[in-house]
Amino acid sequence: MLTATPAPCVTCTRVMRLTPSGECSACARYRWKYGVSRPYGVNDGRIVAPQRGLEHPMWKGDAAPSTTKRRRAQRRYPLGDCQGCGKPATDRHHRDGDTGHNHQSNISLLCRRCHMIVDGRLAKLVANAKAANPKQPAKPCSNCAVPSKPLRKGRCHACNEYWRRHQVERAPSLWG
């Protein structure tokens, strides 16, 4: 039976739910199968701690891809409240723009809106939206000359509805 809360295994130090003997399920299976404790990290006959960071033979350091560097920041700095507005944070912002520089002084926890403001992306998004959809002035109706928008085949809403129902243009006496 496994414990309810995770704790470090006495053999391999992985934090997991443990058996009553204080081992993770992998170490407990090994001990049951072979009758001895699992030799974790055996190197030249001695037990060593798992290698992490610079000691790991596959460590790439600054040569790692930017996704790996971002993942390091995600592991190191859990999200809390936004440092800009106080809402729940969704992003980790690298102040100098270098995703490999994961020092605490370079990381800001921000919500998406504040992150876009700091990066300057929000202003660009608003400017692009305005440029793509400029406001058009109202055009006069082809029948009654009242400024209207949007026009339906050159007619305002009232003239278009009259034409749709009667198949004739609205008379000037009905324009009021």
C-alpha cells in the first residue's frame, strides 16, 4: 500500500508516493525480486547522487534550444500573482530577452496582458487592428440621401426593408 502524500524514497531519493518500507514502487519491486536494495547510481561500486546540471554528461548549458531554457525557468519559478496588476500570472518574462538567463533578478511573473504591454506587443496588436479596420464614414442612401451605415445595395435599412417587402423604391412622402 502506498502513502497518500509524496515523500523522498530512501533508496533513490525520487519524490513519490512510498510503500510502508519508505521506498518508491520501483525500488520496492527490485528489493522483492532480488532480495537486496536497488543499487541506484552505482558508479565503480559506490553509490552516487543523480547527476544534474553541469555534472550531467548530456548537459548542453547555453547551447541548449530556447524551449529547453524556457522549461528550466518554468521548473525554477512557479507562477504566482502578476507583478504588474496582481491577477494570477500566466507567463514568465525574461527582462533582458535572453531565455537562457534564468536568474531571479531577470524573471518577472506576469499575466498575459501585462506581458504583452512590457514586450510592446499589445500596442502593435492594437495598431494593426486599427490599420486593418479603419472607420468608414457613413454614406448617403441612394434613395432618401440619409447618411447610413452599413448600406444594403446602396440603401439605408428603412429603404431596403421597404424595397424587400414591396419591390419598389420608397416614395419621398414616406421618408420622414
